[in-house]
Amino acid sequence: MTEARELDEPGPAEEYAGEAVLFTADREVAVRVLLRGHFQPIDGRFHWYGRVAADEGVAELANGRRTDVVLRTPRGEAVGTLADPDPWQRYRITGLGRPPF
């Protein structure tokens, strides 16, 4: 069993924890994220996913619906989708292809 990681802890190359920025066509929000990813041999693509720390700006940006965004970290950027906040208002984010970390 693996231990839960904090947003500030460094991780292996398949993970990123730290500062990021979410963009839409008309909005930009600075956030903290915890991201992971893996290559899926069934479809031949890299799948990345994670959680965006609770933030009023993210809740306003998502407005209770699935929202396509660009996620930028110091290591890169990628298009992803915000969806389903957990009970602590951390939004899930997912993407395919080259990850932003």
C-alpha cells in the first residue's frame, strides 16, 4: 500500500506536485496540483490525471460542469478536462497525450 502524498512532496517522473496555472479562453487561475500518469498499451496513449487543490477560482471556472482547460506547470502545458469535485472541493483533472509535467 502506498502512502498519501502531499501537494508539496516531489515524486517520480510520472508525477508532479506543485504550482500550476489553469487557462480557459477568458480566465486564468493559479492553482496547486497533484498529477500522475501512465502509458496505456491498450490505446497506445499516455493518460495523465490528478487533483487540483480546492480554490474558489477553480470552482467559479468549472461552474459545476465539465470544463476543458489548458494546464501549465513549470515543466510544460497540456489540454485537460476539469470534472467532478470531491467532498473537499478538489477538482479532478484528466488529459491524454503529452502531460504538462
